[in-house]
Amino acid sequence: ISFGKPVFPTNKFFINNSQLTHTEKLKYLGIEIDSNLDFNNTAKEKFKKVNKSIFSLSYLGLTPNGIPASLKAFLYKTYCLSQFTYALETTTLNHKTRHFLNISQNNIIRQIIGLKRFCHMSNILKCLRIYDFNSLYIKSKLSFLESIKKNEICSQIFNYLCHDLNNTQKNSKSFQKDIILLQSHFGIDIELIFAGPTRLRDLLNEEIHESDGLCDSIMLCLNNINNKFYKNLLDNLIQTNFLDENYLT
């Protein structure tokens, strides 16, 4: 496989007079890599495994009339979403793909809980302790920074990318796009983020585990959603909106 602009006049390579087969994509450690280093389509295809795992676990209660919502959320995060998040920290996805995956996850949660098609999902996700995809993506990048800090060569490469951010092209697939995203999300320079990724990741965890009266009420309704009274109450709590931007038409 060849990446980037051609360096050699020919891309034919031989070992013991046997020509090596050239391919446009390959699978390395379970991750499909194409010659353009574009992971966006790969990520969308990979997310289909989450849908498949939902159906495969339907016998355990991942259906609207099944087990309590809190247990559904646990099964989803542990056995379904984990199939997608493997190696997420090392892949760069553009905004359009992240938005698509966020919509896809919201629709899955609506499906297994038994929610209306146009309901708001932000409070639902918080009560179920599930990250929206953007937060999940940010968390994965913080974990990546935490790992490369332990490797001198990786740290040097990272520092080089940080000092060349102004030359990042709009359609670049470089990790520089994620560096810019991290700075924008936290509103601080990447040097400060790189100095304490663990602390920032803990802050994300604290945000999703914050509880209040509204969250407790929503969870009560979710765990009794088959009861008409609680279902109507839930509709009022999450403010059903026909124009919910997180619904995929």
C-alpha cells in the first residue's frame, strides 16, 4: 500500500524476484486503513457492528419492553459500543462524520428504550451515563495524549504537529485537526491540555455522572416507561420537539 505523493518512479516492489501485490486498503490490528488515510467511511461502516450487536442481544432485553433502562445502558456501553470505540483514539474523523455517528447513536438509544422519534436526547444520555459522540471522541483523544506522553518519540512528533498548526489544511486528515478540536472544546492551548489530559478526562466523567432532581425524575420514568403515566411525564420532562436536530430523517 502506498500513502501520500509518489516518492519512487514506480510502485512495483519485489522480494526474491516476486512482485508484491499492491492494494488500496489493508487491515492492521483490526483497523482498516486505506491509501488516503481516510477513516470517515470506515467509521460509518464499523458503527454498523453496534446495530448488529443490539439485535444479537435483543433476547437479553435490549427492546422497548425489556429490562430497565439503566441495565440497557450498561449492556449498550459494555457489549455494543465497545466494538466501535476500539482504536477510536488513533483515528481522525471530520465534523460531518462525528455528527452522523451522534445521530446514529441517538436513534439506537431511542429504539432500545422506546422513546419517540423526535425527542431531545441530551438529558436522556446524561441520565443513562452515556456520552454523546462528540464527548466520547474528545475523551478518546485525551486518552491518546495520556498514552503518548510516556513515549519520547511520540511526544516529539506531537510537539512538531503542535508548532505547525497554522499550516493545517482545511481538508487535512492529520491528527492536527484533533489538536485544533481539543483547543476549541476546552478553550485553552494544547500545551496545557497535553500537560494534564487525565484531569480533563476526569472532568468529562464528572459531568456525565452529575445527578440532580431532573435526572432522578427522568430515570424513574425511563425505568417505568411501559406505564402510561410515566411515559406522559417523560414526554414533558424531555420536551419533545419535532425539529430535534439529532433526529436522522
